[in-house]
Amino acid sequence: MSTPVGMVGAVGVLSGALGASAQAAMDPTEPLLQFGAVGVFAFLLSIAVRVLFKQQTDTLARERSRADQLAGELSELRDKIQERYLMTLEQATSAIREALAVTRAGR
């Protein structure tokens, strides 16, 4: 059984194309570099976007952590203020009771 010469050539071209597409699938920069300067620019732009996105997500995580910490501090301060307010209110109530007792005793 002999294979026609045209079939051998087609198989060679097909296997070469499959090998090139497999290599392109392995290297994500290859398709960009095929476009020359525009591809290089697109590649550098994608790197810049990735770096800026990572920077933003890191900043967001730091700010959320800081907000949680400040919310905790605010809660502590609110509790202290309420405690002092209640003590002052209790002292004022005692003073009013004493004043009423003195005025009632004076009548």
C-alpha cells in the first residue's frame, strides 16, 4: 500500500501546525509577540494592569483590616463613655435625692 505524495505533505503540514499550536498554548506571550510592537505593548500593558490590580487588592485588604481595628477601638471608647455617663448620672441622682431629703426635712 503506497501513500500518495500529496497526503504525506499534508500530514507533515498538519503535524507542524498542531505542534506550533501546542507550543503557543504553552507560551502565552507567543501570540502577542507575533504582532510585533503592538503585541509587546499589549504584553507590557497586561503586566502593568496585573501589578496595579494586585496593588489595589493589597491596599483594600490593609484598609479593611485597619477599619476593623478602628471599629474595635471605637466600640471600646463608646463603652467607656457609657460607663462614665452612668456613673455621673448616678452621682447626680444621689445629689438630687439628698437635696430633696434636706428640703423635706427643713419644712
